[in-house]
Amino acid sequence: MALFVGLLYLSAQALYYLVLLFLLAFLGYCVYIKHIHMKYDHIPGPPRDNFLLGHSQTFWKVMKNDGNLHDTFLKWAERYGSVYRINVLHSVCLCIYSPEATKELLMSPKYLKDKFVYKRLFNLFGQRLLGNGLITARDHEQWYKQRRIMDPAFSSLYLKGLTGTFNKLAEKLMDKFTDAADNKTEITMLSLFNTVTLDVIAKVAFGVDLNLQKNRSPFQKAIDLCMKGMIFYLRDLLFEFNPKNRPFIKEVRKACCLLRQTGAQWINERKTAMQNGEDVPKDILTQIIKSAGEEETMTEEDEEFMLDNFVTFFIAGQETTANQLAFCVMALANNPDILEKVRKEVDEVIGMKHDISYDNLGELNYLTQVLKETLRLYPTAPGTSRDIQDDMVIDGIHIPGGVSCMLSTYVTGRMDKFFKDPWKFDPDRFHPDAPKPYYCYYPFALGPRSCLGQNFAQMEAKIVMAKLIQRFDFTLVPGQTLDIMDTGTLRPKSGVVCHIRHRDYQQK
């Protein structure tokens, strides 16, 4: 009995000290949060939802309602100006929409990519995904070595030689449109664009014929799972600790493994073929392996980086272009006068030809403007983020160093201080003689870390849109939403459901 009482006494004491320790730790955490508030609260910003959680509750509410968080950032920008503060738990992040600050932050390698965001993309729920590839690498030298290896595969001369492949795969999509027009069936444009862009990236980059226009593949589902997983992993820090989310997290991890295992297999098969002197496709993968072989040193880590970039290209090279194409169809269907103008240009430049040459692409000036305007209103990659290590002044506001910042082309693209009547779809904003937007339009980012594949993506988008406009009329099925779905990248929520029919035209 005495022993039991003694143990009970010791347990009570241990519990007392444990509770006391917890309270002291919690108090210390609160003092730290207060210190952060005092350090940055001179910067304007929306009132916090909660002392401890900051604005997290607002973000959770938007996500729960399947909303677009970037619309919230736009509303706050219009109210609080070009620099404002948001709080997430104990962290502060600045939203910056000043063109001069954007120029400074994106054009200089001094400002590294935001540690929190890009380190979180290294893996997804514990499974390596983008690793330290071109998008996520924060160390400038590490990134520069990879960029040097990749650059030749995306040169204008090399891309010019891929025009025939772009045409061939786009023709398969036109066959799908033909079937829909013949059978008078509704089609979801985003779904079809996803198949062609995934076919293109697999064939042009890695020499693999997926033929998704006819065959089913697990890759599209895997990419969708990874994109959905990213948004939860980045914006809801408690998501992975909720037991009800475990089945979804398990599926996301399997999707990550599938993409990386596929990449390792394709890379190793190509290396073996090249070492054996076999004929291999003159695609981006071959070019990358050749360039890597010319480096003085290639470590195991560099090999892992190659796999990181495989996953990066496989996801980013497909997802963003498909979304842009769907948004472009949505915008043109809602603006028949613009559609008629771009159709006239396509007829004049391409006529009845099925093969669009590289030179033809350079002549499709108005279509280029249409695609640029699509990315102003609907940037598929809405922004980027950077770390500000040293104190600086932005628009007269002192910014203490040691803070991260977000820059959003979605927000600046919809502000009337930068674009007159910003909600109007107006391709003439990008006429060659029009003044160029000054550091407020950057759908592919800016500076040394701008998107390596932007010319690749726009070649593909231009060929697909030109063929579609050349041969078909399309109208939106009434009643569908024109809202935007925020899945890390931005995509049309409805999928852009259309009626499509053959054009009744005569060559003039």
C-alpha cells in the first residue's frame, strides 16, 4: 500500500512538472509570436483571425469551399496596397505587388526561393517528388549547373526540329474533335487537352508513345493526385495529422512513386541504349544525357537531380499547357468578335494545310496576343515566392529582413492600376506597338529563374489552337460555371464543356 501511495505521489509530481513545462513552452511560444507581430505589424494587412493561427482560418475556409485563394489576395491588394502582411501560425509572409520590388526580387539571384514553400515541394507527405530540380533548387550554384545541362534541349534551333512531332500529336487530338463533331456530342476540352499535352511531353521529351487519345494510362491520375496533394501539403499544415486523410495521403505517395519509378526506368533504358551505340530518338532526354556527360563531374546526387527534373517536366510540362488551352477556348467562346479575328488570321497564314511550319508560328501574331492575354487573366502558374534576408524598403515601407514574400502575376494582372479595364479580355494589350507591362505580368516568372520550357509550351499551345480554330467552331454548353479551380496551378472548374462542329468555310 505504501508503495502504491509513493508511486501515485511520484506520478502526480511528474504530471505537475509536465503540465508546468507545457505551460512554460506555450507561454514562450506566445511571447515569440508577439515578438513577430511587433516586428512586422507596422506593415499594413488584414486583421488576423486569431492570435495564434493568424489568417489560417480564412485560408481554410476558402479551401473548404473549393474557392480560389488568389481572389482573396487580390481583394486584400486592392484594400491594403502594394505591400501587405499575412500571418500563418507563427510565420509572417509579405504579399508584394510593386513592379520595382518585383524587378529587384526576381531579376537578382541574391533572393533565394522561399525556404518553406520550395522545401515542402522536395517531398510530398514524406515521399520525394520534385526534389532539388529546376523549380525547387534554392542554392544558386546547384540550380545553375542543372540549368546549364538542360538549356541546349530547349534552344530555338532544337525546338524548331520538333515542329513535326507537335503537328503529328495535335492531329490525333483533331481526330477526337472530328468524332465529337460527327456525333454531335458534348466534350470536356480540359480533359482532351490533358491527353494531348501528356502525349507531347512523353514523346517530345522522353521518346515514349503513350497514345492517350486511345489508351488509358495511370499517369494522368498520378499527376492529378500529386497536384491535389501539393495544395493540401503547402496550405494546411495539419492535414497529414488528420487520421481521416490517411487513405488519400497513401494514394498520393503511390502516385509519387509511380512517377519517379517510371522516370528512373526510362532514363536507365535510354542510357543503356546510348552506351550500346543503338539509335535513340533525338529528343530532350537524349540531349540532357549528352549534356550531362559533357560535365566534368556527375555525382550520384546529379543523377537524382536528373530524376527530379523528369518529374518536374512530366508534371509542369503537361498540366500548365493543358490549362492554358482550356482557358483560351473559354475566353474565345465568350468573345466571338475576337475569335473571328483570330480565325481570319489562321485562315490567311495556314489556309488548308495540316502541317504548321515553324515559320507559320512566327506569323500568327494575333494568336500570340490571344495566348498572352489568356495568361494575364488566367495564369496557370499564378505566382512565385522569395526570401528577403536583409532589410529593404518597398514603396516607402521598411521591411525587416528574415521574411518570405509572395509575388502574384494573377493579382497584378487583374489590378486596374496596371491594366485598364482588367476584367476585359483584350489581346490588343499585347500588340507589338502597345507599351509592355512593367514587371506586373510574369506567367513564366522573370529573371534567371524564369521557366525554361516557356517557348516549348507556347509552340505547343499555338499549334493546337491554330488547328482547332482552322477546322472547328465551338460554343460553351450553357449553364456551366466559368470559375477558376485553385489546385496549385489554376484550371477552369467546369473543364470547359463545349459543343463542337465542323467549320462551314471556303478558302478565299
